[in-house]
Amino acid sequence: MNDLSSPGARAPNETGGGDSIDEGKRLIRSGGDKGLSLAERLSERFHRLTWRTPIHDMRLKGRHPLKLIAVPDDPFLGDVRRGNALLGGILTFRGESRAVEALDLAKPDFSKAFADYLHGFSWLRDLSTVATRAQATPVAEALMRCWLDAHADTVSEPAWRADLWGRRILFWTAHAPLILSSTDLVYRSRVLNALARGARHIDRGAEKVAPGAPRIAALCGVVAAGLLIPGGEARRGATEAALTKALSASIFDDGGNVARAPAAQVDLLMLLTQLREVYAARRLEPPASVGNALQALVPALLGVCLGDRDVGSWQGGAPIGVELLDQIIQASGVRTRPLRQAREWGYQRLAAGSAIAILDAAPPPVARLVEGGCASTLAFEFSDGPNRIVVNCGGARAGVAQLPLALAEGLRTTAAHSTLIVGDSNSTAIHADGTLGRGVGEVELARQESDGSSRIEASHDGYARRFGFLHRRQLVLASDGRELRGEDLLLPATKRRKLVATGFAIRFHLGLGVQVSPTADGQAALLRLPGGGLWQYRCRGGGLAVEESVWIDADGRPHATMQLVVTGESPAGGASVSWALKRAG
């Protein structure tokens, strides 16, 4: 447990004022189902084609730096298992492994996630965490030479993707002792020249990258290069202004990120903390926008943490591990409380006693800003102390390589989240290219606080176009945290449309280790938590069944779990299912 008097410690209570929701507030996904336009796709394609032209090659030319002005600290520890594997000559990431000496970067045979890990050079952090400089240098240098031979002189994707170059600059400079200790002056010159060429490459293209973590990663690299490579001071004002603009486009006013993903929130927090170390190495103050962003990111991130002090499974992510999350927040230097109500990011938090409920009360992320989003509107997660009782399956973007593609895609569906599904159909369409299409365009939200309970009522229009119904969900958490009551309603979206009876299911995916004992009347179940606690689930308005489910853990691995499924058929006038989770012991 962190010392609450220290910077970055997590405060035990919830944020008080300043985050209230206006009655009947609407959140609208304007143009959310539209990906890049034809003109935007052609412009992006043309931009990439210019990489192969003599003009772009001329832009990459410049003075060859002889050294770095400073070497910043890396404020984070890496993954011990991955680091030890690297010492043994094996590069491994999310269940995928390659022998370093057998790597052929000219003919890659690995996944996109593995490629991002390799080209982003975050493995330098893993290596430095488990090895001395003498032990780590030969491994790092061997991989660096391999990368230089394949990619230093040829501008191509994914190696020269702007966000990966940004990350690479941060890692090359922070771990310079591992890659620049060689007495081979030709090799050292190649590393420094590649660093300078990469910075010039993304200096012009960083602002074309999609808002969110990709654009911030690219611009953090541009700013860091300007501070650490001789001759970069002249561009400092312009690059800092571009970063400030990108932060405004990537982070909502409530501190959440435009991808609506906790994993991206963590990524942004780490990128900006790492950039702050670059300024510290130069004894300079970072722009105010960097500090302001950190101050906003942390409470929003804490707002989606459950009672086990880890993040929930939202927008394709999974828990990241309590120790890692504590380390990240501690390194940020931000001491704050969880944000209860993120208006634009859309996560509503109810907390009382030892119970915490989190509701996704906003439309899904905009298609043009993110791939791999989930159709999770009005899903919720619920925990009692360290025990997760109701969860989402999670892990669509965080699963191991061995996860079957069909399962990974299935984890993005509405059925993989603890919410209501109409006609076995996603509340927002999921396209084959990974983007989200039509569906939820508007969410209406109201929240009330009283001495006896906290209440959230929200509705979405994801099923209005296809089935003619609005889904409205109400959650009420008792002030002692011992009971969570809910109601799910299907309401006719318009009186002018003739509706037909439609089947629905309400799914409650259960946390790992929760044992289920259904009652004989088919209306209730007893839930035994791993720590021995008992909760009773009871519903009215549908038939209750117990089915198998799956949950993705912090390592990206699937675990067999169970789910409660309430099914019924809505007549033309709509339907109502009330349910309650009550602590029984």
C-alpha cells in the first residue's frame, strides 16, 4: 500500500465536488461511425509515398551529431520476465517469441503487436531492469545492429511509422549507455545519425498522426530530440506548441483520452512522464500543458479502477497489474483522488463502503480516431473490496498471440460486456477493418446523490434504427455498499414505427473465481467470492441461466469463467427487467 502522504499515492476516498452531471445531459458521437474520408485516405497514402522520393531523402539530411547533450532517466521499471528472456537471447512479447540471433527484419514473420514492441525499443527498459550495463550492452547492441542494417537507410512502415519513431527516440536517449558504449566509432555514428534522421522524418509528419497516444508519442519524440541532439534548440518553441495542440486534441477536458481506453490512458501518462525526465536532464521546465495533462490524466485513470486497485476491462484492454499501476502513478508525481464522473470520457463511478461500480455511459470512440474499439455502451463492472464480481471479458487488444482471431474479435462485441443485447446484435456495428460503424450515436445521462444511495440513469439509441427500441439502464448503489440494484428497460424509440416482438439478453460476466449456485426458481443465484464472501443475485422480468464465459488477465491470457444471462422477449410496447446484487454474508 502506498504512503498517502507521498506524491503519486492513491487517496482512499472519491473525488467530491467539481464533477457533477447536469440532469438529462446528452453525449453525442458526432460523425462517429465514419472512418477516414476518401480525400483523407488519399492524402495519407500520398504522404507515405513521398517517403520514397529524393525530396524526402533530402529532408532527412543534416549534420551528423557526435553525441547527446544529456541522457535522461527512464522513470519506469520494465518487465522482469521479458528482460530475463532477452538475456537468454529470446525476444518475447504477449506469448510470441523469437531468437535474437535468428531475427530477420527484412522478412518479418511476427504479429503487429510484436513488431511494435520490437521497433519501439521498449525492450531496452525490460533489459536494463534485470541486467547490469556490462551484461545488457552486448544484447542491446546486437539487436541495434540488426535494426540498423534493415531499417536505418530505408524509410518504410512499420519501422518508420511516426509514433514508433517517437517512442524509439525516447528509449534510445534514455538507454543510451546500452547502445552507445561501443568503441566502434562507425557503429556509434550510425546510431546517432539514425536518431537525427528519424527526428527529421517525424518533425513534419507528427501532426498528421491520429489524435491520442500515437500523435502524442510522435511529438514527445520530436520534442525530446530537439532537447537532446545538438542544434535542436531553434525548433523548441514550435515543437512545444505542436505538442500542446496535440494534447488538447487527444485529451478531453475531464482528463480521459479520445480512444476511451484505459490502456491508452496509461500509455499517455507514461509518455508524458518520460518526456518530463528529458526536461529534467536539461534542467529545463516543461511546457505547462505537460503538467496540466498529467494532473488531468491521473484522476480519470483512477476513476476506472476497481476495488483491487487495478483498471477495469474497457475498450479492448485488460488489467495491467497493481504493482505496475502503482509505479506509474507514483512516477507521475500526481497525488489525487479518483474522478467519479468523466463527462466526455464517459465512465461513471459509484463507490460506497467496499463496493465500486463503473458504468460506460458514453458513445463508443469515434471511428476515425481508433481501431479496435468495443460496442460496450451501458456495460458495467462491479467489485467488493479486492473481488471483481461483475466484469467485461476484455482483452481484445491485450490478448496473447495464441488467442484465436475469432475469439479476439468476439471480445469486442456487446455480448462480451455486462449489458443488454437486443436480437443478438451489437449496439454499435463492428467493421472488418477494426473500426466501429453505425449504432450508438447519443447517450442521455442523469445522476443523483442522496444520503441513502447514488443513482445513475442512462439510455442509448444503438438499437433504435434496427429494432425501434432505446435501452435505458438504471444503477442504484446503497450508501453502505451492500446492495446494487439495477433496471434495464427497452422503450419504443418512436410512436410512428410499428414494432414487433424482439428477443433480448442481459449478460453479467462474473469475475475470476466467482462460484455460482442458481436457485430452483430460475430467478436467483448465490455468488461465492474467492475470499469467501457471499452475494445474492435476483432478477424479475426474464429467465435466468448460467453459461460459460471468458476473462482476459493482466498477462493477456484467457481464463474460463461463468456468466449470468437473463433472457426474454420484448413486446412492441417495450420490456423491463429489474435485478439486484445484495451481500449475503
